Amino acid sequence: MTMNFFRGVMGGQPAGPQPTGAETIHKLCDRVASSTLLEDRRDAVRALKSLSKKYRLEVGTQAMDHLVHILQTDRSDSEILGYALDTLYNIICNDEEEEQDESEDMAAAPPIPVSGKHKNVPVSDENAQKQEEDLGVLFTDKFLGDSENVTLLLTLLEEFDFHVRWPGVKLLTALLKNQCNQVQGVILVSPMGVSRLMDLLADSREVIRNDGLLLLQQLTKGNAAIQKIVAFENAFERLLDIITEEGSSDGGIVVEDCLLLLVNLLKNNSSNQNFFKEGSYIQRMKPWFEVGDDNSGWSAQKVTNLHLMLQLVRVMVSPVNSPGATSSCQKSMYQCGLLQQLCTILMATGVPADILTETINTVSEVIRGSQINQDYFASVKAPSNPPRPAIVVLLMSMVNERQPFVLRCAVLYCFQCFLYKNQKGQGEIVATLLPSTIDANSISAGQLLCGGLFSADSLSNWCAAVALAHALQDNLTQKEQLLRVQLATSLGKPPVSLLQQCTNILSQGDKINRRGSKVQTRVGLLMLLCTWISNCPIAVTHFLHNQENVPFLTGQISENLGEDERLVQGLCALLLGICIYYNDNSLENYTKEKLKQLIEKRIGKENFVEKLGFVTKHELYSRAAQKPQPVFPSPEQMLFDHEFTKLVKELEGVITKAVHKTSEEEKKEEEVKKTLEQHDSIVIQYKDLIRDQDTQIQELREQVSTLSLNSEQMQNQITQQQSQIQQHKDQYNILKLKLGKDSQGLSSSQGEGAHVNGLHSEELSQLREEVEELRRQHTLQHTQLSDKDSLINTLRCGAAAAAQTAEGGAGGSDNTELLGEVESLRSRVQAQCAEISQLQTERLELIRRAEAVSSADTVTVSELESRLAAQTTEAERLKEECRGLREGHAGLEQQLASAQSTVAIEQTEKTKLQQEVQESKKEQDDLLMLLADQDQKILNLKQRLRDLGETIDEDEDELDARDQFGEDDDDDDDEDEDNND
């Protein structure tokens, strides 16, 4: 009913002019802004959505603010939110997409007369597309005028309702396409902004998940910070799971989107690459490249997926990455079997050409600079009969002019990567050219390279020349070995060297018909010759030995040829410059000076330098210098190699200087070089001496540390021995006190016996005799104890003297003094390091002041010799100190042994004393038992006397006993005093 009323208001007037599109949209906007009923606002927004494509400009201009307000206020109604988001998407997005419910939307929209629509103006498709893009950017800027709108959109993405979440994802994707950097900035600072978008990958509805992938692709473009956040939100795990669920390489467009997102996250992002490697995700890539025996009939989507998978591998091992990260990834790919799987694809049959080409490029970068991977690749065999090395099979494709151009470039790149920093591989390739290793029954890499070098196909000539140059790159040994290669030109003629044959082809270039091919072949040969003879004086001598080579080069450089030949002239100038710079003057006719005179007479120095500069100014030179992979739009533009551009950059300046130098400057430079070489040799000798002295000082320091440790250990042992001796003394004193008490107990017992004996003389006489016997035994034991005491005192004096001696020896090598000596040694080493730095500074000053070298020669050498003598004297003194420390160490060991023997003797004496004390105690116990028996007998006798009627005076007996005990006590005291004295 509301909709009918709405239509009546907007289109029910039969008379009068009908409203235009702008007027209709204005009324709908008023309805959205003023209606209080949710249904009315919903119908108006739905009508705006249906008009938003045909009247994009009007809806975007008038309705955007109202639509944003709807998103802010009507959060409870998912239907109106969906309409508003769809409308915003239609006016911002530049892609033409069909609405799912277009017929329903058109039914809800008011009728618009034809006159109200945009008139069909004949505009070209290109201009129309540009206008559409401009509108999208215009409305995107308007929407982003308030950054809170993006935050609001991120909040709406948390809604699970399909009609809200899906259009929200599409709208945010469109905003990113139009203004990527600005939207990325807002999302980056929004709390949990990236996390909310990552949740889209976990949505069970595939449409939202797939559009979420497209959104993340746009979000991660060119923003390393967002790439890191996405990666640490477990993106790698989720994306690899989706790829596996979708069927890996056999999957559909979703797999392609996942791979594109992975490439975005990893490309030029070392942090994410390291995280990918450390998370063991490289191992999960191996199953992607499993292929069967029948590889025919691959779908276009599978080819696209595999191509992206190979690109992902290349991103991890790209030459532009840091060497450490690349090496680590290469190692992981070999260990998990990924390289082996790629080589399987390389040798498989039926693989599409573009996949085979990309696989070759991928294998190239996986083995580049990795010795283990290069060795494995050298061992790969092709499934042929008989089996051939994969390198040979690939080279056969490279020199075959019927193969696709991109495939031949990929094989060349693979061969270059195999030889990159691989001297072992370089030696194996050059060995296949040497006479002693040629096998006539099999095709070798050297034979294929020579065949390509001298074939009629200019591209094969160039590829073979560059490949052979890489076998010589930075390898002086192989450059000299290649001079031994001899080629048979025709029957009846003597063989010629490979070097001579290359120069013969250069000089006979007019036999090649096509001019372009001629230039390409000659450029390839000149690059090979320049690489070959650079930094190899023997090769320069062999090249100059042929009398025709120098006239040919000077003739080529001096001619005024066309634009195409300028590059050849520049390379000829470079080759002649190398002959001057690396000339050892072994040939009298072609010394450095004569070659420079020849250039000045026939070419002119300025003209020579100008021709040399043509090389680096060439457009294709700059393109080749950018990256190692040879990528050329057409075979005709294949002229420069990446490694060769490095060589030109290195040699251009030094050759220019060498050509401009006069003979006097040359002589001075030679003298300076000789002087510097002499000084270098002297400095090296002194460095060796100082290094030896540093080694000796280090050994002495170690010895001092060892002696210090031994001294500390001895001090600890002496301290322990002293404590043990003190313990023995204490134990001895305790035993002595115990013996004194036992003697007093015996005296008191004897007094009592005398008192009783006064009453009974006969029995007491017997007891007295027994007591006297005990006393004599006690006196004898006391005498023995005195002898033992004197012996212990003697031992104590010896131990004290030994301790004093040990302390005196230890005092001389106190820890503080040892630490002082170590610090002194450290300061001397630091002084020597400073002297080494000073020597290096002096060497630099010698280079800068080459003209004053001879005058400063004697002073520098004398100073160095004096310093060396001082250091030698210091080393001898340190040796003497170490010798003294060793002697002190030996003395301490002797003293320790003596102290240990003394302690052993004292321990033995102590044991004997303890045994004697035990025996004395036993004897005293026996005496006490006898006294007790005697007392019992006396008591029995008294009792018998009482029984017989005899009277016994108890008081008199006690008085006599006390007198007797007093006399006995006085006698005992006198004896004790005599003993103490």
C-alpha cells in the first residue's frame, strides 16, 4: 500500500510535464531523508539502487550522503543496509556488472520518460571508459572525505547477514581499486581492521570467501606493513588450505586468486619470505608440481595455476632478494624435494611449452649460486636412450633454431645460473672441449657450444658465445685451459685454436648475408673474447700473437660506419683496450706503449674513447644491466648479456685512463707499483711477524692464566692443609685434657684406699702396693705422652716453617700481581693493534703520495724495524717472566708435597696416640674394678669384725682418711706442678 502511494505521488499525474531523472532522484532522496517509516525509506533506497547505473552521476551527487546516513542509523534492518551498500557500489565501481535482481528493482522504480535519460551522444568507447573511471574516482574521493565512512564499512563487515556482508566486501574492493593508498592508510590505523577482513576467508559461503580473496589482493598491493599484518594473521596457512581443498593445480579460479594473493604477500617482502620459510610452508608446495605420465590436454586454468605456482617459487629465490635469504630458501627447496620435482617436470613429455619455459626459469633461480643445487642439477639425466645429462638436452634446444625464442632464452638463463659462482661446473664444461676428454661416441656440452658458435644461425652464435663466456667468468684457470682447444677446420689443413677461429669469424663477417645477423654474431663473439682475455695476460699474449688481429681491430674502429655498426666498433675498442690494460709486454711488437702509439696514429685517442663510450650509451645495454634473466621482445634485440655489462662498467674507466697515459706516466706508475709491491711485501712480512708475536703473546697469556689457576689451587690446598693441622692440634689438646682428668680420678681413688688401709694394715699394704704399681704405670704413660707431645711440637714447628715458606712463595705470585701482568699484556696487544692500524694508514699515504715514496722508504723501514726489535725484546722479557712463574710453580708444588708428607706423619702419630689413650683408659678401668673389689673386701672385713664383737670408731676412721687424702692430694699437686714445669 505504501509503495502504491509512493508511485502515485511520483508518477500518477497524467497531465503536465513528466519529471526528469534528476528530479525523480531528488524526490527519492527527500523521501529517504524525511520518511519516518522504515518501509518507505527501504523502498526509496531500493529505487535509488535500480537507477544508480543509468543515472550514476545524479545518484552519486545527490544520494551519497543520505545513503551513508542510512548505514549509520538503520543498522537493525539488513535489507535496507544491503540496498544502500549496493547503490554505493554501483556509483563507485567502474566495472559493468549485471544486478542479480534487476527486473525486480526496475519494477520498484518509478517510470522515467525517455527525455529524462542521458541522450545518446556518439562518444568512442575509450572516452566513455575514461569518463566512467573519472566518475568512480570522483565518488570515491567524496566517500573517503570522511575517514569514518571506511571505519563504518569495516564495522558492517562483521554482520553475518549475506545481504550486508557481500555488498560491503564488493564496495570496499571498489574503493581500494580507485584509491588504494588512501583506503590502505585508514584500514591500517583502524583497530582490528585487517583482522576483520581476514575473517572473510573463514566464511562458509564461498561467494563471500572468494570476493574476500579479491579484496585482500587489492589491500596488499604495494603496502609492506599491511602485507606483514596479513601474513601474521595466519594468511599462509589459510590460503594453502584453500588451495588444497580446491584441488591444487587442478582447481579453478579460486586457486588462481589464492596464488595471486600469496605472490602479493611475498614479493619484495623479506620479512614475509622468512616467515614463509620458517613456517615450513615451502614443503607444502611440493605436491603442487606432481605430474603424471600423460600430460596432454591440460586445461587453460591448470596452465594458469601452474604458471602462478612457479612464479611463487621464483619469488622466494629471486636474485633481487638478499643473498642470505635466497640461499636459505634454495637449501630448503632441495631438502624437501621441490627441486627434484621441478626437474621431473623439466624432463617430462607432453608438458605445455609455456609451462616448460617457466619451469626452466624457475629451476634456474633455484640453483643459481647454490653449490649443492648446482651439483644435483648436473647429475639429472634425461629419460632418453642412452640417458643424457639434462644440461646437454637443454643445450640442444638452445642451439636449435626451430625451438621457440622464449624457450631458447630460458635455456640460456638456466645454463648461466648453473655456472654462476660454480667453478666446479665451469671446469666440467671446459673439460668437454679439451682434446684429452672428448668422447666421439657421445654428444657433450662443449661440442654443442662449438656447433652453435659456428652455425649459420646468428641467434645460436650469440647464445653459444654468451654461454661459453659464462664458463670463463671470473675463472683464470679455465681461461688458460680454453687456450688449449684446437679445432679442425677442413681436411688437409692444420687445426687452429678456438681463440683464432673466433677472430677469423670476426674478420670474415661479410660472408654472412643478413646484416642484422652479422651484427648479432659479431657482438656475441666480441663479448666472448673480451670476457676471455680480461684479467688473463696469457690470453692477451695469445690474441696479440696473431699478426692480423690488431690491424683488424684498428681498422674496424677507425672506419666511419652506420648506426648499426657503432656498437661493433665500441666492442672492438673495448677489446683493444683490454689488450693494452692487461698487457705484460712479453711481445716486443705489441707492448703497451706501441699499442697506444698505434691508436694515436690510426684512430686518435679522443675518437677511440668516443667509440668506447657507444657501448654504455646503447639502449639495449641499459635494459640488459637491470636483471640477470635475458628477456628480449624479439631475437634482433638480443645483443647484451647481464654479466658482460658489469665487465664493461668495470673496465671502461681504467681503459680510458690507460690510453691517455704517457710513457713517462706509465714508467712512474710502474715504479710506483713496484715500490708499492715492495712496501706491500714488507708490510705483509711485518704483519706476519706481528701476527706470530700476537700468537706467542696469546700463548703466554694462556700460560699465565694456567699458572695463576694452578697457584690459586695450591693456595687453596695449603689453606686446607693448615686447617687440617689446626684441627689435629685441637684434637691433641682435647686428648691431653682428658688424660689429666683421668689422672686426678686415679689420685682420689688411691686416697680412699689409704684411709681404709689405716684401719686394716695388712689389706691396705697390699692395696698400696697395687696402687704404687698403677702409679708407676701412670708415670710411664705420662712420660710417653710427654715424648709424643715434644714430637708433635717439633712437627708443628716444621709445619709452621713450611707454611711460612709457602706463604712467602705465594706472596711473590699474588693474584693482584698476576692480574697486573695480564693487564700489561693486554695493553701491549692493544698497542700492537694500534701499530698495525698505523702501518695500514702509512700504506694508504704511500699510495696517495707515490712521488715521495722513495724518500720516506728508509725512515719507514727503520721505524718498523725498531718497533719489531722492541716487540721482540718485550716478547723475550715475557718469556723470562713465564719461566720464573714456572719455577715458582715447581717450588710451590714441592712445598705442597712436603706439607702433605708432614700431615701424613702427624696423622700417623695421632692414630698411635689415640690407640695409646684407649689402652690407658682400658687399664684405668681395670684399676677401678680392682679398687671396687678391694673396697668390697674391706667392707666385708669390717662386717666380720663387728660380728666378732670388735668395736670400730667411724669418726676416727673418717679423720684418718681425710688426713691421708690431704697428704695424697698435696703429693699429686706437687707432681702435677713438676710435670707442667
